[in-house]
Amino acid sequence: KQTRSNMTKITVAKGDGIGPEIMDATLEIILAAGAEIETEEIEVGEKVYLTGNTSGIAPESWEVIQRNKIFLKAPITTPQGGGYKSLNVTTRKFLGLYSNVRPCMSLHPFVNTKHPVMDIVIVRENEEDLYAGIEHQQTDEVVQCLKLISRPGCEKIVRYAFEYAKQQNRKKVTCFTKDNIMKQTDGLFHQVFNEIAKEYPEIKNEHWIVDIGAAKVAGSPEEFDVLVMPNLYGDIISDIAAEITGSVGLGGSANIGEECAMFEAIHGTAPDIGGKNIANPSGLLQGAIMMLNHIGQTKVAEKIQNAWLATLEQGTHTSDIYTAGKSKTKVGTREFAKAVIANL
Ligand code: ATP
Ligand code: MG
């Protein structure tokens, strides 16, 4: 096959549960929109774990991911027990994906939500903090977990948040820490935030102590724009934020590193509805749109986003967001994809 020079090669993994059907729908939409990508598929997850491979991925697939650098991944099952390692965690660590970006947007009035004006993006540090995995037993009765925060780590993530805000034309970046208690670790994060914020005078900046900040996100998310925070707080607050948009099936996320990046839906494999053509492909589609923006195909990304919004506005809804009165047509995964393509 010939590769046109402007084609970006991406690695694709269809995953488990609803993974294959939402990936097929997503690829169909983005290719119909004219995304200049060529896909290379790898096998990961359940089938690979069941061969006795505890990492869920073959070494040669790992090479494909590293070679192509851009990875679009459907949800994957990690079997319980038996020393199986989560491929999500391994990928983040091995590829150095230091930044986890999760937009949380309400789609009022088309999708039910408690917060009609919510459009925030959480930028979570993804490698350090209490998740660095440095834990040990001190005595029979005392265990310890080390909170690791480095200046280079803070600089990378804070700069990423401001650059993202600039590129996406957003107005404010908010930092959450608990530096009134953890003066050194969270203190460093806050200090680096203040330093880097000065380089972006056109973007507003503010800092909240994470507890009151989290309460404000839950109560009045319309006050926030881009948020940046250490790993643990980011993990918790990004789930709360996704949940209160009213649409866990609609969210995508990006994991960004210096060289590689991985894009996905925020939900899991939903095995209860796998293979039934009823899953909502929107979360993975949102991940794919972030991917296209990341590789510079911003025009096509915008075109897909608009077609997707138009489809939701027309009331063409999958069953997870179907609401009597608001929705017009209940569709399956494939029919939803066709409707988005018709709107391109
Ligand atoms: P995993 O173990 O992989 O996390 P899970 O059982 O926790 O899988 P999730 O995907 O996290 O499942 O979602 C929980 C429930 O939300 C699912 O059982 C499903 O009913 C619903 N759900 C999740 N994603 C979607 C989607 N894209 N479309 C429709 N419903 C969804
Ligand atoms: Mg789950």
C-alpha cells in the first residue's frame, strides 16, 4: 500500500467488551470526515491475557506503539488476580505519559445535566505524587507511601496546562493543591504554577486549596475553565467532574508524553452491553477528536465535533442518553455513526 506523505500512522487497539464496536464506529466517522490517518491494529487485552501473558500485550505490539507514537485505544479488561498487570498503567509508565487531559462539558439542553453551563478541562499530572508507586513497610504495624513531587515534573505539567489553554483559546487556569498542609511537595507545585503563570499574562490564573476547590467544582463548575493539579487530586476530581456533566458515556481523554500520546474514552468495557450495537461511541470519538487536534489536523477535528453536536441536537441518541421528551430517535452504535457522518 502506498502511504501519502501527509498521512499520520496511528496504532489502534479495539479492546474488550464494547471496545470493537465503538472503535469501528469512531474510525468510520473520522475517516469519512477526511482525517489523514493510516491505522495499524494491534491485539491487546483479554485475548492476550488468556494466552498466559500477564501484561496483556505482546512485545511486538509494544514496538508498534513506540514506533507510531500515537495510540488510539478502546477500553480493555484486566482480569482479576493472578498477577495480571493493568495495561493502562503500564502504558502510562513506559511511554512517559505525564499529562492526563479530560474535558468535561455539559450538553445542555440536549443531554440531562445538573450544570447547564459547564465546560472545564482537567489537566492531571500523571506520573508523580502518591502514585509513583513508592510504598514500603516500616514495621509490622506501620506502612508508608512516598509522595514524590519534582520541579521538572511540575514544570512540564503546568506548562502543558497553560499551552493547552492558549491553543484552545481558554481564559483561565486554576491550580489545586493542599500546600497549607504539605508545604514542601504541594508547595513546590504551587510555586512552579505561580512562576509559569507569569509567562502567560493573557491567561488568568488562580489557586484554590483542593478541598474547597473540589466543593466549588461540584457546586458551581461554571466558574472554572482549565484546571491543573497533582496526580491524586486530579484522579478524584476528574471523575467527579465527568459524572456531574451527566454523561460518562460522552467523555474522552488524552494521555500525553514528550514523544508519545494515547487517546481513549473515559468509561470502561461495559461488558453487560458488549456486542449488542447499543453502546454510545461518543467517548472514544471525543478521544479521537483530541488525537486529531494533537497531530495538527484541527480542521477535520472541528468538523467532526460540529457534526457530533448537530447529531445530539437533532435528538438522535443512543439508549444511555435517551430521555423521553428531549430525544427524538433511539439509535444503535452503527446508526449513530451513520447520523454523525450524514452531518459532516
Ligand atoms: P470496566 O471493568 O472495564 O471498567 P465496567 O463494568 O466498570 O467495565 P464501565 O464501562 O465503567 O463498565 O461503565 C459502567 C456502566 O455504564 C456499563 O455497565 C454500561 O451500562 C454503562 N456504559 C459505560 N459506557 C457506556 C457507553 N459507551 N455506552 C453506553 N453505556 C455505557
Ligand atoms: Mg469501571
